[in-house]
Amino acid sequence: MTRKDFSRLSLNEKARIILKESYYLSTIEYNSFKVNLYSLSDFFIEVKLMSITSDVESIRVITGEDVEKFVKHVELPL
């Protein structure tokens, strides 16, 4: 799947693909949100959740600076 194909999916379809095919990398928290980072194929996905309710606020493909905010939280296997 390409990032373009993923971006065209509905929110429910994106969630299904993330659960079945992606790799969880990291979570950060800011304001009232919990933001999870996943990798799929050759791109990264941000899943933004409301901290209190865990409702999905958004799912989007991210690059560059958006990925960098997660870097210090990612643990790489040795």
C-alpha cells in the first residue's frame, strides 16, 4: 500500500489497516491528546486520540518534522 492509497481510505478503513498491517513505534502525549506513531510500508502514520476517552481524533500520514517529534521516544532493538 502506498501513502497516497492509505490517505484516500475512510477513518475506519485506516484503523483496520493499522491494526492488521502496521508496526507500533511510539506514543507521545501533549495537551489532551495521546499520539501513536506507526510504520506501514515505507511511510509513517500518526493516530491522534483523546486522552480521556481514547476516541480517535485523526489518522494521517506524516513526514519530516512531524516524525521527528517521536524520534526521542522510539526504542530500537539491539
